[in-house]
Amino acid sequence: MEINSAIEQEMQNLYSVSMNPERSEQANMSPAAAVRAWEQSIEPLRDQGIRLGSPAIASTKEGLNWMQKFLQELVGSANCIEWSTIRIG
């Protein structure tokens, strides 16, 4: 029982941005726009103890290129992600 409650508690502290930002039929955001949105809306959640995962991208060449640019822009700021999210399928 202790393991399950520990997992539940940890899951409450996780957050991932699921928006498929590189897809025109979904969020359709440039990496630079996503970093600005991250800094404004997502990064402040860290102060509440929430661990932050990356925007969810498709597992395509377009998605991987988008993520590379996003991470390059994010590294230039004081922000970071704790894990990368990739949508498969």
C-alpha cells in the first residue's frame, strides 16, 4: 500500500505540456513561441513543486526537429525540463 500511495503522490507533482506544437492541425507553434508560452505559463508551476516535462511532439522528423529547436531556445533561458515527451502512434 505504501508504494501505491507514494506513486500517487509523485504523479500529482508531474506536469507535461501535451499540445503537439509542431502540427498545423494542432497547436501550430514555432519553438520560439512555445518557449515564450513556457516561460509565462508553465515554468511558474515549478514554484508549486511540480516537475515539468516537455511539450509532446509526434515521433516524426518534423517533431524531432521542432524539439531540437525548442530545447536550444530553452537552454538560452534559465528554464529546464525534467523529461521529454514524445507521442508514438
